[in-house]
Amino acid sequence: MGKKKRLGAVRTTKARIVKKVKSKGKPVRPVSPSSIAKEESSSSLSRMLGTLRLFSRTQPVLSADEIAQGAGVPTSTAYRYVKELAKAGLLVRWKGGFALGPRIMELDLQIRECDPAIIAAAGPMHELSSQTGLDVLLTKIYGRSILTVHIESAGPGRTLNFGRGRPLPLFRGSSSKAIIAFLPAARLRRLHEDGRAEGDTDALAMGWNAFYESMVGVRKAGYSLTKGELNTGIEGISAPIFATGRSVIGSLTLIGDADRMSLLREEVVIALLQKAASSISDALE
């Protein structure tokens, strides 16, 4: 009988321990091999697609060795990347190296024709350009990148330092400021801190408090106005564009040289700009 009592006590103690452990939190689920493989595959795909960023105006053609060096992967891996990218039409062989392929042009056309923001903005942008005689830019934010995705020109195409598809400085120019000023404060602070950590001269030029104050000013005004920050002699006025849930996704910008701008009543131009930006936001709700 004594032995049975001892065994019962041991079982009771074990049950209490198990119960106590369970009560501390949910049991940790084992990670399946298929989940690990999927994660590694996704990471590899990201690295492979990331090699497309290595191509530029100054380096339109790259060898597999140069791709390997730029991507930080073995040459054998770089050859595997270019083989897959060429198969998909994203790269083509060119003079002993590789250049961007035709599929990228097809995707660019798809963006022009299918992007909901471009579709919603095309009409208001054309009307705004006709009303003011100024060029109109549609700019969008993608994570930590801000890009101009569509331009409506009032006359002969203007050469811009940051034209369509070229990443804009995050903290300079009315197009960017009209976007980031309307981001949640926590996200705005992360962008600013990351910029300073990476040595971004615009982020380093202003501490967080002063920078945040300037963004609050833009937010209160409902627009951003800058002169010569991106292109010498060019002024820009930008208003934010919102989508579902009033989250900022981009901005609408009017640009013109100082002489042209001086002929227009600033308050009228701002009102027209804000009206156009508002109609685009309504269409995206």
C-alpha cells in the first residue's frame, strides 16, 4: 500500500508540473521542414530579383562576376540567378554580359495601364495641367522608396533630376514632404532615424524635434511648397493623396519655373491642386 501511495504522489506531482508549464503560455509548435524550405526559397527569390537593382545608366551591362560581387553571392549562384531571370525575360545576353530584358518593358506598360492610382489620376491630372499650364506629377510611396509614376506635361517634356521611376529623396522636395508628413508619427520617426543612421544628409540636417515640427506644419497647411530643392529654378506645390482608411499613398504635384509661377495666384493654384488630389483620393476609397 505504501508503494502505491508513493506512485500516486509522483503522478500527482508530475501532473501539477505539466499543468504549471502549460499555464505559462501556449506550447511552442515545432517548425515543419516545409515551412523552413518555403522561407529559404522566398529569401532566395528576393535576392535573385534584387540583382536587377544592380543595373543602371552607368552600368547597363553586367557580367556574372560583377553580379556576384554586387549581390554578395558566389559566382555559381549568380549564374543560376541570371539563368532564371533570362528564362523569365527579365535579362538578356549582351556582349559577353547581361542587360535588362523585354519583360521589364512589358511590366512597365502594365503598370501604366493597370495601376489604380494612375487610372484614377489621369483625368484630374490632364485637367489640372490644362487649367494651370504647369506640369503635373503623380508620386507614390513604396515602403521606404518614393517614386514619380506618372507625368502630365503642359508642353515640351521638361528634363527633371528625378523623373519618372527615379527614387526621390525622402526628406527633400514637395512631392516627398506632402507624403511623409501624413504618415503615422511612429513610422515617420523610424524613417528619420534610419535616414540619419545611413548618413542621409537631409535627415542629418535636422534633429527629430525640428523635423517633426516642420512636418506638422505641412500637415496643418494640407500641402507642401518648395523652391529649387530638386531642380534649380523649379518650384513645386504638392498635396497628399489618400486611399482606403485615409492612409496616405502618394502626392499630386504642380511644378513650374519661377517666371511661370509668378504669373499665377498661389492661393488659386493650391485650391485647384487640392481639389484634384481630393477627387483622386475619393476615387481610391
